[in-house]
Amino acid sequence: MIELTNNLSFWFFLNSFDLRDELLGVLRGDPRPSYQDDPQREYGFSFADFEVSFKVEDKILNVTKIEKI
């Protein structure tokens, strides 16, 4: 199970509570490839109209960037 950091500044980019809940669900599922476990690596994926970047260290996921695309 992945724990999320409470970095609220990123969530203001998402103007809908539904989008926030959906994104949180994706992140809680740990969207990294199952063979990856590099704490220095930054992962990313597209979600709705956003590019989401994150890192995972010691089972704690930290969103590093959310950008509108």
C-alpha cells in the first residue's frame, strides 16, 4: 500500500473534487511499473488534461508536479 504526502499546493490545479478523488485513487494504486523501485526516479503519467509527476520512497508517494497540458 502507498501512503501519500499531504502536499496540498498541487491539488489546487484540479478544479473538480471528482478529478481530485479519481487522481488520488490512481496514486493510491501505485501507478509505477511493478518492476520499478528506485527512490531517486521520478515517474509520470497523463491524467485528464494534466501531466502528473511523482516519486516513491519507503512506500510514501510524493507528487512533485502537476502541469496542465
